[in-house]
Amino acid sequence: MNDSAQQHQLNPNAIALCTLGRWIANRHWVPATGGNFSVRSTGHSALITASGKDKGELSPHDLLPVSWLNGQLTCPGTPSAETALHAQLYQLDSRIKAVLHTHSVHATVFSRLINHDNYDFQGYEMQKAISGNSSHETSCPLALFDNTQDIPALAQQVAKRWQQQPLNFALLVRGHGLYVWGYSLEQAKRHLEGWEFLINCELERLKLAR
């Protein structure tokens, strides 16, 4: 093993991301090799999951270095298809340290029921799991976007919406899945679990209210 490969294999962020990937996979939120995860390496680079990898069996060798230096997205190998969106999020907020993208049944179904650009969650104590939300009495918005295979175009849409108001540590793509992020891996994990819980609760409430 050469020095570069060994350094990559022993990178604590890479190891932690793979451990988190197994935790997510055990909750059936990334079926059929779906989803993608990344963790920031430097101000203009990150490690991201390779395309087609089972997220429950990740090793540091399955993570690829991606760079967006000077606005040029570069990565050896075949990274996840949504790499451009990960890179965009890191550039929108330099504090973001990790981005997680999942495909849970509840989030995917919920996304197809909502026709608005934002959906406001209110009345749930679990809203406080999302950073910056301190009360169940206030609105906790989740941004929604239409699905597209043109990921750079989606990334531009996210950036445009962000300029109006930074997103609430998550976005939902219709018929596709959920993206969350955090200023640490631990915070990103909490945001993922919190948003999945809120979406699940609201989906059940909507079903019972019909």
C-alpha cells in the first residue's frame, strides 16, 4: 500500500463516514446502493461515496476525493451522480462538514404529496433536533425541489433559493430523496434522524386526517 492509499485508509473522517453509512443502511434509508454521503476534507475538497456502492458495506477505499477548486469539479474514478450538489452545498456554507443523501420510503412518498416549494412543520417537539429551531411552536420549514437528472441544474436551483434564505439543514427532492447536512458528522446524523422522524410523523398525520 503506498503512502497516499494508506493515509486515505486511516483518515478518521473516512472511517467515521463509513461507520455512519452502516448505521443509515441498517435503517433501510439507502436501498439498492442508493444514496450518497460526503465529508469535507479541506476548504475546497471532500471525500464522497463512489457510485454503485452498498452503503451498508462501505470502507474508506470506497470514498473518492472530489475538488471544486476554481469552480472546476474534479474527481478520479466514478463518484456518486449527485456529487455536484454536494460540492454546491459545501460552497454555500463553509461551515458544512458533512452531507448525507438518503432514499427512505417515508421521505420519498411524502415528497410526492407536497406541491409547494416549502413545507412548514409545526407542533412537534422533535423540531428542536434541527439546529436553530428552539420551540415546537415556531415553524420549521423544509425546502422541496422537483427531481431532475441534470444535477448541476439542481445545484444552481438550490444556490438561487439559498440566496433568498439559507435552507434549514435539509432539502427534499420529489420522488427522489432527502439531503441533510451539518457542521459535523454528528450534527448531520442528528439532522437526518430528526427530519426522517418529522416526515414520518407528518405523513401519518396526513393519512389519518383524510
